[in-house]
Amino acid sequence: AVGVTDFLAISGGMTLIPGLENQLIYFAPKLTPISIKNFDLSGGVLYILVPEGEDDVGIAYTVSTYGTERAALTAGLGWGFSGGDFANEPVLMFGGEVRASRHVKFISENWFPPDTDFSFLSLGIRFFGENLAADFGLFFPAGADTEGFPFLPWIGFAYNFGTAGK
């Protein structure tokens, strides 16, 4: 992610799934018009380019976070889309983080689609320093008929290239 201004961030990336011939590529601009002490309100779009001529997909969302450096709670709404069609009802998202030490946080992000008993629940750990962060976590597709190991691992890295004016 790149912080273009204090209110605009742009991120992008791709999946690295072993054995998958065509990886997904994503682009995600986010605007944060309200950032007051312990409260942020943001909105953005996660746009995913799907290979092989399928319709691209994504989600337009708004999210708010309340908390401190020690702990924070996040809630959001997002409207999925495919091609030019948007969902009629939003996906709900609830998450949070709790700092375990100076350079470690426990993190969670949980998604609840409308009109279904299916959801994605997650729990992870973030290791971070001044410029680099690394995440490891597991997603659990709750309500899904899963066989074998029911968890989907995720790994993420973020590098802070610096802040203008430092």
C-alpha cells in the first residue's frame, strides 16, 4: 500500500497460490475522510482481476475503526459486484486487533454474507517493526461443508517506504 496523502491510500498485489496457473491480481484504493483521535471512517473498493475472461469481481465498502494502539474494533459494510452488477444487500464485516507486545498483535477479520449461514472467520498474528510487517493467520469457512483441513492459511507482508515530511 502507498499512502498518497494522509487521506488516500492505494494498494495492490496478487495471489501466490501454488499450482494455480493464473493468479488473481487486485487493486484497492481507500479514502479516509474522517480520522479523529480514536476513530476512523474509510471507504474504498477492492477490485479483483479474474483470469481467463471471467467477469472481474470486487467489493465497494465503508468501514469504521475505534480504538487505540493497544486495541481496536472495526465494523464495515460492503457491496459485492461482478461485471457491472452490484449485490442488493451488504456483506457485514467485524474485526479487531489486540497488541500482545511492542512488535506483535493478534488480529481478526470476519465476513458475514447476507441471506446465508456461511461466513469467513479468521484469527492471525502480526509481527511488525518500523518499516516491515508480516501477518500469518487462518481463515475458517464456517457453515461450509469442508473436508480435510478446514482452515485456509494466509500470509501477508507490508513495507512502509516512509512518510513524506519526516
